[in-house]
Amino acid sequence: MEMPKPNMQVLNRKMHIVRRLQQVLPDSAVIFEEQEVRVYECDALTAYRCPPMIAVLPRTTQEVSAVLKICHAENVPVVPRGAGTSLAGGALPTEDCVILGVARMNAVLETNYDDRYIRVQSGRTNLSVTGAVEEHDFFYAPDPSSQLACAIAGNVAMNSGGAHCLKYGVTTNNLLGVTMVMMNGDIVEIGGAYLDSTGLDLLGVICGSEGQLGVVTEATLRILRKPEGARPVLMGFDSNEVAGACVSDIIKAGVLPVAIEFMDKPCVEAVEDFAKAGYPKAEAVLIVEVEGSDTEIDDQLAKIKKIAMKHNPVELRESKSEEESAAIWAGRKAAFGAMGRISDYMCLDGTIPVNELPKVLRRIGELSQKFGLKVANVFHAGDGNMHPLILFDANKPGDLELCEAFGAEILKFCVEVGGCLTGEHGVGVEKRDLMLTQYNQGDLDAQMNIKDVFDPKWLLNAAKVFPLASSDERRAV
């Protein structure tokens, strides 16, 4: 069979862009061969794939600036990419775009223990930030489940959280400043190594903006002293609703654990088969961790266990050693990977008021029956950040569409009970058409007006976040 001939006009334009990029980057940093760019065709939302036109891997802020100046002059869309762990399609390319990956930008630039901050290039992985300071008994608090792989660039873009965000907050609470390159190549400094800055809260606008406003190349992060100690307690319950009610009662009692994590039976079974973490056989499991001195830990856990006993747990076990604590957390961190061994799944991240947990878990169960797809629930229960994993067969025609419809119903219900569409994964392409569920058109217009200021040509991370019907007319032709 005769192969289709390439569109020469498109090919000529591509090679013109390649040659311009090779003038400002080493040849090894410009990737354009068809088979090589396929590495970048998707992120962790693998249901959607599209190879980019070109991918570039700069090493410095100045190289990023040079790349963006060329793309701005040539009207080439740019999709920033950290480690590609986005579960919402945040780094999904378009066929005419340049992927700008920051993976080679991973240096520690400055560490200040007196003022408790570290400045890093944005391609550095989350866990390695703590790795750079832990020998001095410091740590970086946000800890997404993908922290071994995910980059600070993506954490800033999506305002990532993690298991310990109940006490320490999410990225925005631990971000002091950024160096960012605008689409036209201008380099700007926002915030810095101090507690707060005057004027408009531009740092708050940047954190969580999903690469719509600029490319973050450096970040100044708050580092904290490690606590004296920490200890989790493992609880098993007869139902999801009872476990949810226990979470709500712990929060209402005014106790502030460092983390409250929830897993239901399907997730627990998958984790046990994979990680052998020693979880109880129950319909739902909670991991509740507190920290401080031994006296503080004993006092907090006594209150938590007293609350839990009112809900008749099938098992309640306090960790007795560092090894046991590590195993408990290793199981939770392995949850997504463990589920991936047994089924394709789509991971959501709607956020709800904690007191609505029992109602939302019940509704998810009802929707599971309606759509005929199983769900495994694992999430940061303390701050109501839900992570339902909808199981489906990617090879079965219609299953993906059914899964998406199911997911949309869950997210709509999260908004209905007073929550929001996303807690830390971002909107990306996954939730862009649901934005009008949470915002009215005036709200979206205000958000798009901000993008108009930072990126007038709408070249950064095109076709993300905003419903296409709302944003198409603003995009430069």
C-alpha cells in the first residue's frame, strides 16, 4: 500500500522552526524525528495522545527565554512539561506545538537554613528537594503520591498537595517566589526569599495556573524543621460511609493530624497484593498520622482512637516501630501503581467539604451501579480531596466514553455539595468542559482576561483549562 505523502508546507515550516531552535540550543536538546517525539505524545492521562511537532530540553532560564522568543515570533504554540505525571492531560501536546520540557533543569541553586528556604530549578523532582536538605533535619512539606517522579514545575502549575497537606498546606502555602519566562521571552521575578511581598498577589495567580501564563524555571520553596517524631494509626471499618463519618468527627473535634488517608476495599486488596503493607481486611481503611514529641503524639492518638471507637472499627492498630510506619505509608504511596496492575483506570480529584464525605461516597457507589463500572476510592480525606479511580477497559469500544461520563457525574456532585472540580490535579483537558459547572461565564471571562495580559496570542498550553467554545475566539489565528 502506498504511504501518504507528507504535507510539504507543514514539513518545511517544521524544519524552519527546528533550524531556528538549533541556533539557540545544542542539537541534542532539539528533538524532532517522528519516532523520538512520540515519547512526549501524552502524560499520565494516557487515554489521550498526540505527538508534538518538536520537543526541546533547555538547561537554563536563558535558554527557555530564547526558545520562547522564537516560538512567539513564529506563532508556534508551546506546551510546558515537567515530568509528565499530570493526570488531567495538562501536558498533552497539539500536533503543531513545541513541547518545552524542563527535566534537565534540576539543580539546587541556593539553600538557606537560617531563613528556611531553598531555591531550585523547576525540573527538580519533589522528593529530591527534601533529599537536598534532610541531612540538616529539614524537609519540603508538599508530598504528592508521585513525589518520586513529579517535578516542582508541575507542582507549581497544578498547586499540588499530598498526604500531609492537612497540616502543612499545598504548594501555594510553601512557595515563596518564582522565576518565570513570559511567552515573549521576558524573564520576570515574582515573590522571593521572604514571607510576603507588597502589591498584587501575582504569585497566587501563577501557582495553579497550569502553564497558561508563563514557564516557571526556578522556584524558591519554604523548608521546615523535621518534627521530633511521627506515628500513624491504622483503622478498618465496615463501610465507606462509616469511615467517612469517622473522618468528619475527627476534624470536628478540633484535632489536627498531619494526615488522614482513606482507601476502600478494592484499593486495599490491590495494595496488599502489591506492597504487602499489612492492611486489615475491611470495607474501608483510614491511615491517621500525628506528629510531635512522644507526649504530644500519645495525647493526640488517644483522642483520635476514642473518636474511632464510637464507629466500631473492625481493627484499630497503632504503629509500634519506624519499620511498621514505613510499611503503612509505602502501601498508600503505591496505591495508584497497584491499581494500574489490575485495570485501566481514570483518577479524579474533586474536592468536597469534609462533612459531606459519607454522602459523596454513597453517591459514588450509586453511580457505579448506574454506569456498570467499578470504583476504587483512595484520597486525602482530611481536606476532602477525593481520588475515585474508575476502572475500565481501554480496549473495549465505548468504555472510555462511559468512564468519562461517570467521572463527570462525580465531579458535578462534588460541586453540588459545595466542593470544586479539582484539588491538585488541575483542569487540563480532562475537566475543561465542566468548568461552567463551577463557574459562570463572567467568572471564566475574568480568568481569560488575565491570560490575555500574560499571553496575548494564547500560545501557551493551548486548548487547556477553558472550554473551547469560550477560548477559541481569543486564540490568535
